[in-house]
Amino acid sequence: MTKKNLNSILRSLPSVEEVLNTPAAAALAAELPRSVVVDAAREAVSRAREHILSSSLTDDDAAEAASLDAVATHACAIARAFFAPSLRRVVNASGVIVHTNLGRSVLADEAVAAVLDVARGYSTLEYDVQGMCRGSRHAHCERLICELTGAEAAIAVNNNAAAVMMVLSEFACGHEAVVSRGELVEIGGSFRIPDIMELSNARMIEVGTTNKTHDFDYERAVTDDTAMLLKVHTSNYRLIGFTESVSAREMRRIADAAEADRRARGVDAPRILVYEDLGSGALLALDNLGSMNEPTAGEALAAGCDLVSFSGDKLLGGPQAGIVIGSAELIGRLKKNPLARALRLDKMTLAALEATLRLYLNPEVAREHVPTLRMLNAPAAAVRERAEALAARIADAVPAECGAVEAVPEISRAGGGALPMRDIDTFAVQLEFKRGGAQDCEEYLIRKNDVPIIARIHQEALLFDARTILNDDEIDEIARACAAYFEQLEA
Ligand SMILES: *Cc1c(COP(=O)(O)O)cnc(C)c1O
């Protein structure tokens, strides 16, 4: 395009006023706040200008992009999108069970019912029915957590990152906390142990090396100002090769010996707590996952930790929460910390957490009813059945000249920083393209389908992992969306 043509096309772009005067935009302005439609018109005009300037379009395409019709249509779409829900359901066909971007754990039906019950009416959130007086919101889950972990006391807050910060602030503020260099992890982009240490005013004492930390590293690092030995579960990575780390049991022995030494010397110093940030925090042994089992929260405590914290929405399969367990004395101090108030759980989360924990009272029920556990434990044969059902539905809906489908063996991941090296055998539906393409279809399923469908691409094919597809309705949704993709290709 010549510069002259370009300038004349840019001059032909409609004004915001002209866009607003089109019948479509005017109708929309009657429905939605006028300011939203005006902003959308402005955005559509400026996007059209950018598009014409940045892409080498033919004269005809540029003129079309600058037309009043095209700009007004785009403006209406922008305005409508503003009113569409942003947070909404998706179909997770990625095979990643605890997918942080997709909301981590799906709640059990029992948890959903409990949320609805307290959301629709008033509740006993801070009311003690027996005493007929003011109660504590901490009471609802504490006994259940203690029953399930063997702990004396427990507190649940906003998430595990909050729990770590609260524990460090309460017990290590102004003192030294010793941590292995092999455990200075970053999780999920913004949770970094050194940053949380700084935020809580604990002095971080790093010991050991990236791959090896020995018991003598901790022994040498302990001073009369040491308040904590911190152990962090290296959730989202594994060190392999020549590695060495110190167990919670060993850390307990080191802390006890250092305290005995202080007493012998008559030194008045803070207690040395052993605290493990367990990350995923399974409550049950995930038996059928074999050798790479995660330690349960109860096991970590029994190994000699004073405090253990873990997430509510990773392997536990509940709502977003962070749970700290330990002695009544230590948990009592946390309950009084102002952060416990700032980071407290709301009634809907508490209801979901309590209902989820209740399912764990019977491990068999938990494995059946908690979706995260059910998906982790589903035998490959059952997943294969679902994959074959989906393959059949897609084959019905998609003409054979458009694509070929087949159920194929694949690998799922637990996700959520849990069992990072663990391959979980699964079955997926592989869609190969004779029309269109995998990337194009992936984009269509995510951007154009009302309920976004998240699959993955492998060698020019789209894979729908059946392990994380929840039910027959989702199978239908995937098949219909695939059919719609090929139909709009024809149009
Ligand atoms: C996931 C994780 C956290 C953060 O927990 P959230 O519940 O996401 O706040 C902290 N520490 C470890 C080791 C983790 O795996």
C-alpha cells in the first residue's frame, strides 16, 4: 500500500460519534451503561487504526478494516464482553489434576452443598450453639483437622503462603530461622521463601548447598538467636543425582540438643521450633501412586515437627486455605496474632473445608467423593472407558473428512506442586486434523466456545485427557465444540 493510500484509509476511519450513532451501538447503549459503550467505541476505533498501521494489509482489506460497519461490530463485541462473566467454568482436558490456573481442586458435592447452605442464610460462623453465646470461627474445622492428623490444635487461614508468613512472623520475627539452600524454593511465580522471610522480619540463615545439606550444616548454624529450623517441601521440583537433605526427625534432634546446650550454659534464648512447610499436604497415603508418595501432614508432625502447614486446595482437594497444625500452646499464639484476623477464612470457605474434611473421616468415602482423590486414583481402565466414550462422541459429531479420532495411552500429572516426577498412566482422545489445524482448533475451543475447553497439543494433534474430564456433560460439550469448529471452517 502506498503512503498516500494508507493516509486516506486512516482518514476514512469513523469517529467515535459515528460508531455510537450506528443502530447496533445505539441499541446497546440503551441496554448497557453509556460510558461502557463509549469506551468500547473508542477502543474499537483505536484498535482498527493500530491494526491497519501494524499489518501489511492489501488496500481492500485495510478499507474493510476501517469501515464503519466493521468498527461498530467490533465495538459492540467489546461492550458485550465487558458484561460477560470473567470468572467462569472451564472444561479441563489437560490431564493436570491440581491445575493452579484452572482453580486447583474441584469441590466435592458435599462441600458445594455446605457452601450453598451458609451462603443462602445466616450461619453459626461465630456463634456457639451450646453456650448460646459468641463463638469462634476457628472452632468449625479444628477438631476435624486434629482427628485426621493427630495434632493437638489447628488453625486454617487464607492459603498456605499466608500460613507460612504467619508462622514466621509469630515465631521468628527478629530472630534467626535456618533453612537449607536446597529448599529455597519459588512456587507459582510469587511465593519465594527468601521474600516471605524478609516480609516477616525473620533473619534467614542459609545452610548447605543446592544439592546437599547435612545435619552438621544445621548444627553449625544454630546460635543463641536461632528461633526456628525451617523445612520446605520442594514441591515443584526434584533434585536427582548426588543429593542429601536432613529429615524433620534429624532436625528435631538438632534443635533438642541445641536447647539442652543453652540450658547447660544458663542462656535465656527463644525456643527452637522445627517447622515444615509441607506444600501439598496429603491427609491420606495415596496408596496406588506407589513409591513417590507424599508424606501426610500427620506423618510430618509425628516425625518431630512442632508445626506443619499445608494447602487446602492441593492434594487435600478442598477450597483455597492454609492449615497449620501443632501444639495447643503454639497454635494458641497464632490465633492471637493480628495476621490471623487479616488472613482469616470466610464462611463459604470454612463450610467447604469442614465438609471436605468430614469426608476424610472415612478414607474410602474420601477416595470416592473428593474429586481430586478420585481423579488421582482412577484406574487406567476406567479412564480408558471415558476416553473411548469421548472418541465415539467426537467421531459421531465430526465428519471423517475433517479429522480422525482415537483413544491413546498417555501420561497425566498431579500438578499443584505435588508428585512432580510422578507419571500417572492415563488415556486421552487424540484428534488429528485433515481440515484446519491443532493450534487453530485449540484457540477456537478456548476463545470462541462459551465454556473454554483446555486441551493440549502433541505433534499436530489435539489431546483431550480423559482423567480430568468430570462427567458425560463435559464429554458432550467437547464433542459439540469440535463439531462447531469444523462447521465454522466451512462457512
Ligand atoms: C503450594 C505451596 C505453597 C503455597 O501454598 P498456597 O496454598 O498456594 O498459598 C507454599 N509452600 C509450598 C512448599 C507449596 O508447595
